Amino acid sequence: MMRSLLAAGNVDVNLKDHAGGRALAFAIEGGVPSIVRLMLSLDCIELDYLNSDGGGPLAHAIQEDSLEIVKLLIATGKLELEAHDLRYGTPLVAAAVYDRPEIVAFLSSMGSIDLNASSTRHTTALCEAASNGSLDSIFALLQAGADPDFGPMRSGKEGETPLMRAIRARESEVVRVLLDTGRVNVNYRIPTTNDSPGADTPLTIAVQEGEVGIVKLLLAVDSIDVNVKDNEGKAPLSLAIYSSDAEELVRLLLETRKAEVNTQDVNGRTPFTCILQKKETLTREYAQEENPSPIRTRIYEEALKSCDNIINILKEHGARAPSQRSIDLFRAAVALHRRLCLRNCEQCENDLESRTID
């Protein structure tokens, strides 16, 4: 019937409905290659349109996971494979976003595509595949020549490399694959701005995420810098104090790579200072609770024990404890702050802590 309608010659195949939908878009969504092939055979068919979601016909076919239709669209020669649509960027990035490894492999093998192109989403195909944990897509991209160390040169999370994206996604196998290439900079720092001053590295991200397994993988790399600091002067050892699995991470950093135990941030805080602050905060919060449950009490006791264990680990590795005077000043300042701060601002209390314990 479709063939008969088109043969009549009085059908506008590019006509849009009230929602902007086109016949070709419906055929792609239906996943019927024979109809798509028939429509593409018409000289008058338009392929340079965008759907209501900002994606073109090729991105639509990728979303529907139809490799056959993707091949039909590309075979027309009317589509620019490096073109960016409004939603996904390049077709290759779209395939990685939707985790379509077969389509990623096909597009990667074409040879005419920039495998490291940064899309309108400020990301690359390999970054997206790393976030999705799609090993098949990652192997296809790497085999085709994608740069495993390339990230868009932007600040904040938009400037992360594939390795960083994999760490945030807690994809340890992807981290292993990328490290095994031998072509990633494990000490890469994200470009910073006033809005994004963190200057994260792969190791600082892994520590903050509490990913012990990934931290071990990173520490096994000979070139890893365990004392690299962010813009606030915080080294991985200080960041580990506030992460989950803090005790194991502190031990790993000190025993595996001999992290600097007395490293200081811009406010002069050392890891020893940080753990004392953490213990003080835990004690204060628990004291403020009315009739804490047995479960809550047990959680507090375990957290307090972990703090004491970390203190002992730091001491074993030569940590210098702050003076009693500094500790007394800290406690007095926090007590005064709680009485006088009308904003009840947690951030200004943290700032106060940073100036009173050294």
C-alpha cells in the first residue's frame, strides 16, 4: 500500500503533522527497514530536519537501535556524519549515549569520523561509553584509534577525561581497560574557573567516591602522584578522611605509596586536624540527639572507633598532632559560633573550624 501511495505521485512525503512528526520519522520509529528504504529512494525526501526533541533522523535510528536503518541513511550520502544536532551532538556520541555498541563499532570503523569530536553535550563518545560501562563500545573506539586520554577542555565535570568519567560511574573494569592502554595521564587536572575550583584528578575523584578497588588500581600505576592537591590545597589523604571506607583508604595511601602524612591545605589543616574535626563533629551531633536508638548508638560508636583507628594509623606514620591550645581554641570558637551565628550556617562553621585548628 505504501508503494502504491508513493507511486501515485500526489503525496507530500515531507509533510509534518501538528506535533512536527514526519512519515520518515514514524517509519524509523517503527523499525521497518523496507519502508525506510522505499522512502529514501525518493529524490524529494528531506533528511536535514530535526525532530521535536532536537535529534535528526540518524540520531533517531540510533535511539531505536536499528543498525540496518543507520546504514540505509548513511548510504544516501545526504547526511554529514560530523554534523551536530541539538540534542546529542555527533551520531557517534549519540550511539555511545544510548549504549549501542554495534552502531558505535560500525561508525568507528568508517574512517572518516573524528573519534574524539566534542559534542554539544561537551563530551566525547569514549567519555559516554566509559560512563555507561560499555566495554564493547570502548574496545571498538580504542581499536579504531580514539584517544583514551582526551576530554573536552572545559572546567568542572564537563572537562573530565574518559578515565574520570569511569571512576565517577564506579566502573572499575573500564578503569582497568583504560589504564591498560598505557596512554592515560593519571595525574590529569581538570581546568578550573571561579565556578569550579576543585581541580580534581582521577585519584581525588576515586578517594572522594570511596572507591577502594579503583584507588588500588590507580596506586598500582608507577607515575601516580599521591600528594597532588586541589585548588584548596587538599591532598588525597585529607580527602580520604571524609569519604566512606576512610580507614582503609588512609591506610592504602600511607602504606602503598607513602603519602605525605603532614600535608597541609590552604588553611593549614593536616589530615590529623581533619580527623579530629570529624571526631568532634560526630560527638557533638550525637550529644544533640534526644534518646538515640540502640542502632544509632552503635553506628556512632563504630564511627568513633574508626576515627580512633585513623588517628593511630596517622601517628604510626609520623603525623604531628595539633597542640592542646589549638584544640581548646577550636572547641571554644565552635561553641561561640553556635550561640551567635544567626544564619545557622554550616559552611561558616566549617570555615571557623579551618581557622581555629592548625
